[in-house]
Amino acid sequence: MNTELFIARRLVSKRHSANSFSRPIVAVAVGGIAIGLAVMILAVSIVTGFKKEISGKVIGFGAHIQIVNYDNNTSYETLPITQNQDWVGKISGMKGIESINKFIVKAGILKTEDYLHGVVFKGIDRDFNWKFFNQYMVEGDTLVITDSVKSNNVVISQYIANALKLKKGDSFAAYFIQDPPRMRKFTVAGIYNTQLEDLDKLFVFVDIKHLRKLNDWEDDQITGFEIHVDDFSKITEYEKNINRIVGNNFSPDGSMLKVRNISEEYPGIFDWLSLLDINVWVILILMVSVAGFNMVSGLLVIILERVNMIGILKSMGAENFQIEKVFIYISGFLIGKGLIIGNVVGISLCLIQMYTGVITLDPESYYVATVPVNLNFLHILILNAGTMVVTVLMMILPSLIISRISPADSIRFN
């Protein structure tokens, strides 16, 4: 029989603690742990949800990894590569690769009777994956592209539609500044709204054959390939593996290829998202510290209240470490109670936000309309385990006070 555990259970039972003067203080300590854990769950869920939502939108516009001409710069007037690459099948068959598609980008100006707007046309082929944009379509449909007929339909954003006063079915002129300048007429087939304004105001999706003709490129020439992978956290690993296959190699047309990931394409956005991790760590450290010090205070009060019991146990031959174990067990019970309450509160608030979106945001400032939540149970398990371990370790120091209490002192104290 575990005597220390038996005594600890008796001391934390309602019958023994009902008239205890330490009860309010212990309740505050347990509440501190509960609130701290709930705040940590909310902080981690919201920050990871925010990062997942924003990075997912950026990836939707540019894929995880791109393979382009080595000589391309940061402009949208690109140098071509051939789409007939012998490594395409090898990359498509790699584990973790979800899709690979061809694309061309070209800058242009949209013009209606009263308005002008500079954009980037993104030419796509039949292999383009519309999965991301399907969830953000607010009007019309995505493009239907065939090999034989060149489509004059385009998909634009709600931002561009509002700026140019366009709606589904409307036509507009697009001008391309080159030598000589050229103009094309397009019709709005669909309108999307990702709420990521920096990119919404930029991209118009069009049949790749239009841009190939405007650039005077051959039928097999493109800006590059976009590759989607199944795990963003492994993007660096995927990039290295793909780079081993195609990086620093010459294309059949003599052009040299380079591999770049989405964080290199939009460093400002991803650097900003990385800074959010610092905020999370600050919150975690503060909450665990507050919870730990609350429990230290509560344990000290419990020890002072049980000085007489400590003296009796010592007079009966109990060793200091045995009595210390009693109070460590008591701390464990109280911490566990606080963790249960904190989990219920934190997870409940996350679920409410996930399914109701009750807390809203300004999309122009935050790129999302509601506070995003990513409820990952592995994160919750780590938070619980970390809080338990840190707070229990902090209990060891105040429990050492027991070694300084003698039976004679406890009698006088009583």
C-alpha cells in the first residue's frame, strides 16, 4: 500500500478540506492553473490557426514549390522553359507530391469605360487544381480549359470586380505593355474572394494559351511548374529532394532551372507569420510561471496548516522524503483538477469559435473574416504534460520546508 498516496487522498477529500482555512487560497491556485491552461490552449490554437489560414491562402496562389528559369527575376515578365521535361514523371511519383501543373504569368492592365487596374495574369492549363479557389468562389464558375479551343473567360477577385464595377458575364479590355502593345477582350466567368487583399487585387486567371501567344512563345513553352505537397512543415525537405533532380540542370531548350519554395516567393508574409511564434512563447512562459507560483503559494499555505500533522508523522518515525511525497501528491491532485477545468474551458471556447465564428475580424487588416482556430490535440497534450511537469517540479522547493519542521516546533505551533 502506498501510505503517502493514501494520506494525500484523505487530505484533499471534501470531508477533510471543507473547514480548512487554506481552501480559498487553494481554490485560487487551482483557478490560476485552469485559466492559464485555457489561455495557452486558446493562444496556440489561434496562432497556429492564423498561420495555417494565411499560409494556405498564399500557397493557393503560388503552390508550395515552383520550378522556373534560373534567369528569372522578381518581375512578372518571365523567361520561358520547355514543358517537355523528362523529370516531370519522376517528381509526380515522389512520395508526398499531390500535384504538378504548368503556368505562365504576365503583367497587364484591365480597362473598363471608367476605370483602370494593374494586375498579373496567371495562365493555367487543364492540369490546374481548383480545389483551393472552389471554396472561395462567390459568383460564377472556374475556368474550363480545353486543348483545342482558346477560352476568353477569366476568373477575377471580388476586389478587382468592385474596383472596375464588374460582375459575372461582363466583358473588359486588357492591355499588355510590350513592343508592340497588345490588347485582348475577356469575359468574367467567375469571381473569388480569399480576403487576402495583397494577392486578391493582383491575380487574374486566364487560359494559358493567351499568354503563350502574347509572349510569342512556342506551344511547349511556359514560365514554370507549380508543385503542391501534402505537408507544409516538410517543404524544405521536399525542396531539397526536388532540387537534387532538377536544380542546376539544363532544360532541353538550353535554359537552366531553379527550384524555389513559397516562402522565398513571399518572404514578407512568411517572416511576419514567423514572428507570431514569439508571441506564443511569451504567453506560454507567463502562464506557466503564474500557474506555478500560484501553486507554490497554495502549497506553502497547506504546509503551514498541516504543521501539527507533520510533527505527528515525524514523531511516529516518518522520514522527511515520505512526508514531502504526501504534499507532492496533494499538489499533483490539485494541478490535475486545474488542468481538467482548463481543458474544458479552453477546448469549449475553441469549438464555439470554430463552429460559430462569433469573434470577427477586419479582413482588410487580418486577411480573415473571423478568428481562425486550429484545434490540434497533440498540441493540447503537450501543453497539459508541460504544465504538469513544470508545476510539479516547482512544488519540490516549498516541500523541502518540511525537513526544517521538528515535532517540538509543531507542538508549539499548534
